[in-house]
Amino acid sequence: MTHRCIPVGNGMALNLTIGPMALFALVASITPGPNNLLLMRSGARFGVRRSVPHLVGVQVGFMGLLLLCWLGVGAVLLALPAAFTVLRWACFAYLLWLAAMILREAGATRVVAASPSRTAHIARPMNWFEATAFQLINAKAWMMCITVATAFYGSEQPTLLDIGIAALLCSAIGTPSMLVWNAWGAAIEHVLKRPAAHRAFHIAMALLVVATAVWMLF
């Protein structure tokens, strides 16, 4: 596709190619990754409504990473492979810890079923700040933002307007994509009321998180 600058007034121009970026945002946001797996689990455990702060935090974090990439942090990460390696290992360690917590919940099925009040005050969805902070070590989110901030502008440097439009476009496409995963989890919530299904789901989720953690290293 030929790159074109689109005048928008006040001497500013929109340099990005919207079609390819929209396709990239769809593929990147609908495919499995740490955020989607966590949102699916949150939907199954807490429902869609209580997972909204988690989803909002993901989007806020993504926009923050996109701004950092535009300011040059993404270029630094690409220029210093060791820095990106540290980022990958931090994400790997966090996901392994999370998998261990999920397995712990699977092992606590009998306690929850026997006395839900004992654990109700402990279990809660990820809040918006935690979800935002997680993006700082989410290697997939960083790679998405680096790609968005560098790959869709032809020979032109992206302007702040470009980055703002890209953020809105990715948010408009990414939000319903993540909601699909969240709603999918919520749809099986009634099945998870059975202790055996609850345990099996948490074990499966833990294995998926471990697989994602390993994938993030490569």
C-alpha cells in the first residue's frame, strides 16, 4: 500500500497508514497472550463487570507504552538486546509466579466449596493500576507498541497526532477483542461451580500461563 500524508489542518498531517495498522491491531489483540489469558480467567472467576478495571488498566498501560516508544524507549530496547532480555525474563518470572498462584487456587477447591466466606475476602480481580503496571514487563505489549510506533509511517517520523490516532485505533479494536476473552471466561462460570471443573480449569489455566511464559522468552 502506498504511503500518503493526510492533511488535518493547522499545518499538521496524519502520516500513518490506517488500514494495515487496523489489521495488525486486530491480529495482535485477538490472539492469545498474557493479557487475554488473565482476562479470561478474571471473567471466569469474577464476571465481566468486575473485570472492567482490569481491562481499562491494560489499555491505559498500552497507551503509556506507546507514548514511551514514541519518545524513544522502544528504540533503546531494540538497540540493547540485553535490556529486552531482562524484560522477557521479568515477564517470565511473573507469569510463573502467577501460574503457581492459580495452581494454589486449584488445590484450595475443597476449602472454597466448604467455606466460601473464608476466601471471599482474599479473591479479587486485578485492579486497573496492577493491570497498567503489568504492561511494563509484558514483552508482547512492548513489541506491539514498538511495531505501532515505527512500522506504519512510511519514511515519515510519526507525530504526536499520529501516536494519538494509533492509540485510539488500537483501543477501539483491542477493547472488543479482549472482551471476547473476558466474556468467554464468564460464559463458563456456571460450570466452574462444580469442584472438579473448578480444579480442572485452574490447572489448565496454569499450564497455559506457563506455556505463554516460555513462549515470551523466544
